[in-house]
Amino acid sequence: MTKQIMVGNVPVGGGAPVTIQSMCNTPTEDVSATVAQIKRLEAAGCQIIRVAVPDMAAARAVGKIREQIAIPLVVDIHFDYRLALEAIAAGADKVRINPGNIGAPERVKAVANACAAKNIPIRIGVNGGSLEKELLAKYGGVCPEALVESAFGHIQLLNRYDFDDICVSLKSSDVRTCMAAYRLMSERSNYPLHIGVTETGTGSMGLIKSAAGIGGMLAFGIGDTLRVSLTADPVEEVIAGRNILRAVGLRKDGPNLISCPTCGRTKIDLIRLAHEVEERLQGCTKPITVAVMGCVVNGPGEASAADVGIAGGDGMGMLFRHGKTVKKVPQEQLVDELMKLIEAL
């Protein structure tokens, strides 16, 4: 088990539930726009939010943003340690930085001391696209071992100043490299891990890469907090994160919809039916499994683990619970009857 850090009032690691993160794409100095986006993200299920701090205007906006939001705020710092110090003073709950990128030892010490004074953790964010030149030369390119060695190098810089309130990420745009790096890191340390596949792209392919990488790691017990990185509205990242956690059984804060892939026995427009049920389930918070099956021959049996379900027939359909028939109803009434049954649970 990893050790636990606190990001604001949210525990990460140490057996705490895996949390969902995202990052704002608004200009951080635009306080009203950033706060509005954070509130949308929080409503979608985001539990920790990160903002870019590229300059002093952004750093000084951190306090005003923090005052208006409920979830912990992480600041993303590159190169300039003064931005970290300003953001820490303004009220950041966590700092994402690579100590090796901010210059002289006294600068690393200043950031470590400032975080320690306020009990603020640091995320060391190693990325395959920005590995140290000497590591690229040593390993001949980006590989899991290089990512892990980079992480330990940054950890040692902070440990030198008695700072160990650390979370680690080892991101790559290559799914297998990413998964192998996190597995190696989990074997060699007990630092909580922020998992994700970076630069996954847009639309369906980005979701597939993220689900394969993040879901695979979570299924093997690796990962304490996550971000799905998409070239999209950050709200889509949060929704994807929730769905991945549900898919691997780590969240049960809403319905799990299962449906069969259809076959030649199907006598109903199952694709339309499944989409209609999915839409009608929006807003439902009951931790139930709902099945939409194509036929009454195999459907109820195959979905016997579902709490409730429907199976299509020729003109008539079946409503069932845990594989047992509740009643038969006309096809056009199937969804309405299903929703009534769900409401009664």
C-alpha cells in the first residue's frame, strides 16, 4: 500500500478511494472564467483541480480562485521557483513541479521549506517528452527505466531538504511504456501515484488509450489518483475518469449499464433501446446494474447478475430482476416499465 498525502482535505494514497483530477484550460489570471470552469468540473465529479501558473499574474490569481471553490487547487509550475513560492503563499493545496528544473539547490530548498511550512504536498511530474538529456543518452530514448530513474532523481532533491510529502506521476503518450513505468515505480517505492496516459489525442482514440492504460493499472491495484488527458472540454476528462473507475469496480456512485452486442436472434432495435436507457439513467445515483438484452432466449440468463433488466422479443419484451421474469410488456413500453422498476428499488 502507498503512503497517504493530503491534498487540501482530500486524502490520496494509503487505501483512500481513487480520486479524479482535471486541469483548467482557461487563462488562470481570468479568475471568473477559471472559477466558472472549476465549478462545472466539480459538478461533473472532479475532486482535485489543477491550474497552469506560467507567470506572476497567474500565481497571484491563485488565492482569489481558491476562495471561490470547494475542491483542492493544484498549481502547475515549470522552471521558475518564484511562481511556486507566490502560489503557495496565495493558498495552493498542492504543487506540481520537477525540482530538477528550477535551478540552484537553494531554490529547491526554498520551495520544499515553503510547502513543508504549510503541509502542502508536491507532485513530481515526470513526462516522456521532457526527460533529462543524460537519461535519454543512457537508455537510448524514452523507456520505463528512464522515467523511473528521473522520478527518483527528483525525489532525492527534495529528500535532501527533509521533504517527503510527495506524489509521483510518470506519464508517456505510449500506453505500454506508461503502464510499465508505473508498475516499476510501484515495485520500488510506496509513494502515491498520480496515473494517466498523456497526449492521448481527441475523441474515441483518446478515450481508448486512457481506458486501456488507466484501467489496466487500476485493475492491478496501481494508482491513487488519476487524470484522463484529452484534447477536449475538461468535463469530458472527468466523465471518462468516472466511467473508467466504474468499469474496474472502484466506484459505485451510479448505475452500471450492460447490454448485449446483438445477433441474428434480435427482433428489436436494441441499439436505439440501449441508448434510450442510457439517456434515461442520467442523473440516477443508485449503485445498480441495469441490463438491456436483445432476446428472451439468453438475455435474462446472461444478465442474471444485473439488478434489473429488459430483454426484447417479437412484439413483446420481458422485464426481469436477477434473471427472473417480472412481467412481459409490449416493446414500446419496455423502457418506461424499466424506469418504474428502478424508481421502486
